[in-house]
Amino acid sequence: MPYKRILLKLSGEVLAGSRKYGIDPIVACKIAEIIKKVKEENIELSIVIGGGNIFRGISVSAKGMDRVAADYLGMLATVMNSVALQSELEKLDCDTRVMSALSITQLAEPYIRRKATRHLEKGRIVIFAGGTGNPYFTTDTAAALRAVEINADIIIKGTKVDGVYSDDPVNNNDAIKYDSISFKEVIDKELKVMDLTAITLCKENKLPIGVLSIKDDNSLLKFVNGKSIGTIIS
């Protein structure tokens, strides 16, 4: 088993499924089942999920809303998604904790690094909500920061595509898929894997990133078992 402790980064849009916004309960249940399979491999598992299916701060601020207010609303959206995913995981008997960078004690524990690590050591799934707790930072950056703080072996980004491509494979049939690529190449080629702050943080801390399709029921399980799938950035 190449990875003992991982951080799974999911976009909020994944929870929306075919809907334009909101949470599709069927999709949330399916993702929970995928996560449970990985947890059964005796892996310490943490998760960061975005809020773009409910509210996207940066695009709303571009239309006139104050950026700080918009970003805080986006953080609240991540809490909603985290609690929804926790509910689905607990239906499958997965002991799960939501830890939030924003203080919402009725829904989530406050984020404390040592406590998060202890939850992981006890076999609990930990979902980090509320981003970094600060405006102007994306959930990509929050995922990179939390992964570094808990000493994760890798960040795995579950997306709608099966890896990193030279261009958008949806719009360009000639786009080339990379099996592996360096952080420098990702930055130089401006590949939109994660935002620049997150990529730089991972690069400086030598934290690899795996990119794969979360739509495939078994891709995450295959990846953590060392199968050649998706893309590795290191």
C-alpha cells in the first residue's frame, strides 16, 4: 500500500451530478460508497470539498458583490456540502467528523490540527470545511494547506476527467494526457489542475498530487492500491 494517509479533494460540482446546482442525494450516496471502499483498505482518509455547486464567491464578486462577503458565503457552502457528505458516510457506518475553519459549533467541530490528526489515527474520516477560514483563498489552497498540516502522503483530486491533459479534452480531441508531470511543468504550461497558490504550496513541501476521475467507481481504489491510473504531479 503506497499511501497510509491521503487527502481527497472534491469539487462541489461533483455533488450536483447532472443538476446545475445543489446536492443530488443519489450522487452523494455514490461518492460515499466510493470513499468507504478506500477506507476499508485501512487508509487514514481526510476530505476537502468545494462549494461551487451552491455558491462560488469569485464569480459572484465579479458581478458586483464585495469579494470578502462573497468568499465567506462560499465557505459556508463548503460546510453545507461537508455535512451532507458526512450524513451519507454515516449511513454506511463510516465514523466521520466535520472540522470547520469557521466557527459553526452546531454543525462541526472547530479545526484543530492535533485533534484532526488524532481522529485520523483512530480510524475516523475527517472532512475539512470552511476553506482556510480566510477570504481570497480557494478550497484547492485549503486542501494543500490541510494536507501539509496533517502530513498526508498525497493529495488526490477527484474530478470529471481521468487525469491532467495538455488542453481541455472536452473541447480538444487532440489534447494529450500526462501519466506523470512535474510541478514546474504544470506552472510553466499554466495547466489548470489547482490554483497557483495550492500548486506552489505542494511543490515547496514535496507533496505529490494525484488527479483522477471520481466518476469511475473503482478509479480511486485502484489509485491508492498503486495501479497506474490518472496523473501524478510531483
